[in-house]
Amino acid sequence: MQQLSGTLLNLAVYLALVALGAFLGSRPAIQSRPMPWLGRFQTAALLILIVTLGAELGANDEIVTSLATIGLNALIITLTSMAGSLLAVHILRKYLLKLDAQGRSQNEASQVHVDHTLTILIVVTVVLGMLAGRFLLPAAVTAHCGAVINLGLYLLLFLVGLDMGRQGNMLRDIRAAGFRVFLVPLATAVGTLALTALVGFFLPMGVKDCAAAAAGFGWYSLAPTLLAPYSLSVSATAFLSNIMHELFSIVAVPMVAQRIGYIEAVALP
């Protein structure tokens, strides 16, 4: 119960920070000001998250030493869950919502260029973070990675909300989308769990454990904690799989957005 209440509190804080940023960004005094630094601050907050996440992974002896046994299972679960979410949301977007690759109706379609520079930077940052966590940073430093990740996430969510509010069309877009927006997370969950359960027939973990490991949906700090009383091996697999899910998704988002669709990119992580 305490873990559940902490999870709900985190969700409330995340949403509150986005809402606060959007409210402040929509104020005329802020909306009219040029803020060229806002995008750079968002990138900096994202890179802090990524390098710290990599350091936490590299410093975790249990994960590093068990890579040979759980790494393959975690990798298969990660790729399967990502593929399941992409497939389900692609079907939803193209055949049910009938939207184009940019998430718009056909008469609003436009071509958008996607820059892959940030993707390359993220990959380099992940590798450097893991190497630093494994070989350079002392345990006294890596012990605080979780707190740094939370602070970085808080900052990033606030800045994203601020940017959304400055654009001035957030509420209009929400009203235009209507209840259809709830179909996206629903399709993501269905696609993820269905495909990982299917692959469970071919892995030693089995259907139930594969689906349980994927059910964290990238929330690497929550899923292992909930699964630890059930099975330590499943918990470790869930931890590694959900970390992979976050990192792979962040890297893949620009490519998925350009080649498949924007809504699929949103659903991916």
C-alpha cells in the first residue's frame, strides 16, 4: 500500500509540474518574451537524466553480473514490448482514427524534417554514463543517482509544460483530440502485453513472467520493486528490461516519428 501511494504521489507531481509550466507559459508576459534558452535547457535536463541513468545501470553490480543470464530475456522482452506498442498504435492511428503520420487529418498533412543530432548525442551520453558508473564514480556518488534522476525529470517536465503553454494552442489541441487521446495509452498497453505474453511461450520465463516484466512500461524504479516479493529473477529482468525500454525509446523516437508516425513515437516510451 505504501508503494502504491508513493507511485500515485509521483504521478500527481509529474502532472502538476507539466500543468504549472503550461499555466505560466500561457501568461501573456511570458508568452510574448523570446526564450531561446528554453530548448537548450530542455536538452540539458534530458542529458542529465540519460547520463545519470547510465551511471546507475553501470554501477549496479547485480545487473552487470547477471547480464549473461537475464540479459537476453530482458532484451527480447524490451524489443517485443516496443514492437507491440508500435503495432497496436499504428493500427489505431491509421485505420481507426484515420490520421496521417503527423497525427493530423489528411487535409492538414505537412512534411516535417527530423534532426538526428540529438539521437547521436543521447547514445554517446548513455555509453559515457555507464562507463563512468562502472569504472569512475565512487559508490557514495552513484548512491544518489535516483535522486538526481527525479530532480532532472521534474525540471524536464516543468520546462516541457512551459514550452507547451508558450505555444498557445495546447487547450485547443486537447479539445480537438477529445476522448480519442485515451485510446493511445490503451492501445499501447494492449499491444505491449499481448506481444510479450506471446513471446513468453518461447522463453523459459513463461507467459505470465514475461508480461509482468513488460508491464512496467519503462518505469524501471517501480516494476522491480513490485515484483521483488514474487521473484527476484523476474524483478531483475524487469529492472533491466525497463531501463532498456527507456533508453531504446529515447534513441528511437526521432526515427519512429520520421519513418512511421508521431503518435507511434509518443506511445513508444
